[in-house]
Amino acid sequence: MAKEQIFEALKEVLSVRLRVQEDLIKPEATLAEDLGLDSIDMMTAVMAIEEKFGIEVSDSEVETIVTLNDAVELLAAKAPAGV
């Protein structure tokens, strides 16, 4: 799956469900500091992405995510080809 597709899906979840300003959503943005997400927000975003792409991300994997790019890389590695 294309990383751009995953980033756009994350951007949609962050802006629509979590009401993060779109101009803040950049690959290098840190989830906690730049975007102001807490652990509940992160789980909401991860659950939406898991549902959208049919993948599972463990809690320990979520804990390793610092930036949006980290999230994209993790999700790209887990997503089945062609999704």
C-alpha cells in the first residue's frame, strides 16, 4: 500500500474525528507535542485505521509512534498489498 494513501487516511481521521487543524498535520509532526494528542486520541486514530485497512496494531507498537511518519511506516509495513 502506498504510504501517501496511509498518510491521507490518517490526516482524515485526525482532522475529522479528532478535530486537529489540517495545516498542523505533516509527516514530521509529533503526535503529542505538535498535534496535542493524548493516548486516548491515539487509540481512536489507530482503531479507525485498523478498521479501514483491516490490520491490527498492538499497544506496544502504538507506544513506539512519536511522529506521523512513524505511524505511516508502521501501518505501511502491516497493511496488505493492494489495500
